[in-house]
Amino acid sequence: MLLQRASKGQAMGVLPQRHSYSKLAHCRVNRVAVRAAATGDKLPKWDECFKFLVNEKRLRTIQPDEAKTLKDNEGFALVDVRPPDVFEEAHAAGSINVPMYQPIDWSKPSIGKVLKFIAYSSNGVAPVEPNPQFAEQMKQVASGNKGIITICEAGGTLKPSTNFPFGKASRSLQAAYRALAQGLCDNVLHLDRGVYGWYQADLDFEGTGEYVPQIGRTPMAAPEPTLGVIRESQNYEQRESDKK
């Protein structure tokens, strides 16, 4: 009788319930896979990071003035994820450096590192590799603050557009993804337009030198990225009101 009912349901165009369970299980597997990929230095593809940040975590991007207020009065840490040498040259006043990437460590050479050096250098990109201490350093910063605000050179965006349906990836958005996906910090915000936005807001800088926007010269560095993705992330979001 049960088999007859199932057959009748199928004949009427009603799918068996098991298909719904299968679809649900597939979605759960995808979410688990995305989080699992973030447990190490390697990140999932950007579209998966984007969906996680937008749909699951609803990551909020804030303006420089709000970021300064949260840093000064609300116990938030402004976390600059650019390379240490760039950070030391000039950074937002009071920010903390937790680099996503670091210069290639040649004390442990490999063919992969040599090939990466050639590929990056031939395209005018400083060769880097993931910072192996990133998770530990980020967790340490988060433990002493109410939350963190991730910041990089140009910021990237989670706003989709015709040409960029998943926004534009950046080191600060990658850092936000890792902080949330790996459970390093539960309260994460993202700074709009990064250090460049801080500069355009006329806020204070610290460092050994003067901040100079690296327009067209500071692409996002990603673990084993395609050079096309690197080129796409070189663009700053510039506005008519920006100072030159």
C-alpha cells in the first residue's frame, strides 16, 4: 500500500520527501566545506567567502569616522592586515598590524616558492605567502577588545555590481572571513575603502613616513591567486570629492 501511494504521488508530479532532505543535506555539506577550508591558511573561492559574509554573517562595512569612534570609545581594535613594512611606513593612528600575508620566507626554499616569485615579479606584484601566525595573532587581539575592524589598503567591497556580482575581494574582507569562519572573533566589522578611505577622511596617521596612496600598485595578495584576480583588485574606489 505504501509503495502504491508513493507511485501515485510521483504520477501526480509530487516529488518524494527524500529529495528535500537531500537538498538540505547538500546545503549543509557546502557550509561545512566552506568553514573547513578556512581552518588553515587556504581560503575558499571568493564567491563562497562572499556568500558566507553577506548571507550568514551579514558583515557590516563602516565609514572611517564611525571606525575611529568605535576604536576610541567602544573598545574596538582597528586591525591593519597589510604587510609589516607597509604598515610601519604609515598606518591609521592606533591601529594594530596582523598581516594576512608576509614576504616569502627563503629560509625554507622550494620549487613552488621560486615559481611564485617568478610569476608575481613578472607582473609587478611583490611575492608573498600566508602569515602562519595570523590566526593566533588575530585571536590574541580579539580577546582583549570588544570587537575588531579589519582594514587593508583599498578595502574591497561586498556591494555587487554588473561586472562584479560578488563585490571585490580584498585582504581586509579575507581577514574578516577568517576571523568569523575560524571563530577567532564574533564581533567583526569592515572599513570602507581601507587605509585610502581613512586618508580621504583626513584622520590621523602614524609611522616612519607619510602615507601615499598606492593607486594601481597595491593589488590584493591571495594564496595561489590567478593574476587576473590580482589585477582586478588593484582599483581603489575613487569619488569626485576625494583629495588628490
